[in-house]
Amino acid sequence: MSFNIALTGLAAAQKDLDVTANNIANVNTTGFKESRAEFADVYAASVFSSAKTKAGDGAQTTMVAQQFHQGSLKFTNNSLDLAITGDGYFAMSEEFGSQDYTFTRAGAFKLNKDNFIVDAQGNFLQGFPVDPSTGDTTSVSLSTSTALQIPDASGSPRATSTIYNSFNVDSREQVPTIPFDPTQSASYNSSTSTTVYDSLGEPHVMQLFFRKSASNTWEVFGTLDGTQFDNTGTAGTGTPITTFGFDASGLPSTTDGGANAGTTFDPLTLTGTNLTGILTNGATFPNDVTMNWRDEANTTNKLPTQYASRFEVKALEQDGATVGRLSSIDIGSDGKIIAAYSNGDSTYLGQVAMVRFSNSQGLSPVGNTAWKKSLTSGEPIAGEPGSGTLGSINSSSLEQSNVNLTNELVDLISAQRNFQANSRALEVNSTLQQNILQIR
């Protein structure tokens, strides 16, 4: 009987050595979680046996329990390297559209030939759909998640439809003595320009000229690529597009400010079809272009004024954009993926899906630092990173193995001595049996 007891001890010690060696082997494996061999004694007794004299029947391995505590973070220069701080797992699918998921904390992701985010084995990282403009998640169900893809197409051009322009004109200026001519600087007092974009994303220079016509009164003329236009955007006229009046305090006149009297001037709407007539490249201005005499936020100190100070542009911006190229990818702590383009546009591409389990130690390891659900783990509970008990995501970071090498080396020595002790017990038991066989 003692022979069998020693054999169970050897098996237990061997299992401990195996687990410890596996931990040491994966000390540099991204997202790896160390394991611990757990043992229990074997005790078999019948109804008529005496518990007082029963010695036991050895040891057995009850579980190789994985330890899911947090590993330290290693920072990288790759924005697709993701690490989870806190509870949660990335959801991966082996095939596009498949709902046979594996789960991992190894976030060393990259792009495949089709620009999908994948791991080293080619498994697709799953994400939730979001609104491209606001980033609001439309669903957090794992069944509605899809493989995340980074588009390689150019950002579409956007024709200008709104311009914001605010300024200070110099009250000390004199009225020009010659008729307005955009080619004669003596015919106007000040000018400014902005770039506007047509339907093809081609830039055009829209220039505004400020000409003092009387005390506290200013005329504004406009040109598009050097062609003068009137207050409807029609080319070839010599009339101002608008006239501004200021009061004695230098603010927009209450008799000349329209609906915005005393603060700013009413917007000027240039008809898109009229402006299109100026173009020669086959493009259009699909919408009317509205020129607001303020900044986009309607800031109080950026309204039009006429002070005894040099001409100053307080605000000048527009909403058009040329063709954009993908310039960068940013992933926030909430898992939102934002693509930035060279034309200044940005769009939300999706949100990295995260899941958690009621019992992580019940997960079934399948290799490649991945797990699958089991009966004891419970069903995966999906959610947004940073919500509930789910952890947050760190971009340009990787979670290192949570193996403590010092502890593993100490455990290795302990397991080795345990194995030697059980080997010695087996040897002694063999010697005793040999002595018995030699009795005559």
C-alpha cells in the first residue's frame, strides 16, 4: 500500500513541476496568466474500517487553477497594441462573421491584408457598432459585434456651406477716393481671404475687401478666384455684397444690424448655383454658402467692431474640406476607435468589445493565450470598456505575463525536493519488499 502512496506523491510532485515549468516558460508571453497546482489527500475507508488507524492513500491533483490577477503594462509605439486594466477580455473570432468566440487578454494586434484588426493567429478582434459622428454605441450585445476594420479609402471631400468671419475695422481710416477695384489697393482699406472647397474638394480663394464709404459705414466686396460677385454670388457686378454700420461705441449699429442689431450683422447667403457659375473645373457648390459675421461659438469678444485700432481678423473659418488621407488611428480608454484624416476630419470606426465572466477560473484554455467559455465559467457578459466592473483599455500598451519569476524558482526547488522525497519513499518501500522476499 505504501508503494501506491509514494506513487501518488510522485505524480503530484511531477504535476507541480510541470505547472511551475510552464509558468517559467511563459514569463515573457503577453497576456499569459500563471497557474497553480492544487492538491488534496486521498482517503478511502469502508464502513467497518477504523478511522483511528487509517493512514490515508496518498495525494491527488484537484485542479490546475489559473490566477487572473493583473499583469504589469509594457508601453509600445503601436496604437493597435491594447492592454486591459481591470477585469475583462477581448472577444476574438476565427472566421469573419463567426460567433464561435475565443477570449484573450493578449492585445498585440495588427492589420491583415484587408485592414481588419487581427492577432498573430489571424483571429478577428470584435467590436460594437457606433455612430460615425458622435461615437455613441448602438448595441453592446456580443451577437451584434463585428470584426473591426480600419478603412484604407480616402476621406471624402466636403463642399463649403458655412463661413464664419469676424473683424475689427480701423475707425481712423479715410474714405478711398477712387472706385473699388480688387486689383487696386488704394480703392479699399483692408482685405482678408479664406479657402473654400467645391464638390470635388478643390480649393478656391474667397477674398473680402472692406472699403470705408462714410463715417461709421463700410462696404464689403467679394471675389472668388479673382472674379467679383454680388450679394447673391452672381459674377461680374461691381456692387458691394453688404454694407455695415457702426455706432459711436464701435459696435454694430442698432439701425443697421437687422435681427442681430447691436451685436452683429445678419448672415449673408450666397446662392450655390450662382457661385457655381464662377467655377471652370466642372465642380459645383451644391449648397448655398452662408457667411456669418461672428465665430462659430458666437463668442462675445469676437463680434465685429470698429475701434481706433488696426484692422484685425477675429475669426475666419469654414466647414469645407478637401480629399483627406488617413493619417492616424487613436483608441481611447473606452475602446472607441477614431480615424483622423489629413483634411482635419475625424470619424468613429467602432468600439472594442469587452466581455467578463462570473467565474474566470472556469474558462477552458485553448492555447495561444486564449480561453473559451465552459459550464463553470458562465456565459460571457459583454459591455463597453470602463462600464460596470469592466476595466479600461490602454492603447500603445501590452499586458505582460503575471508570473513572478522569483516565486516560481522557489516553487521549483520545493517541487523538486518533494519529488526527491517521494522517490526516496518509493526506494525504501522497494528495499523493504526485497528484504521480505529474501527471508527463508
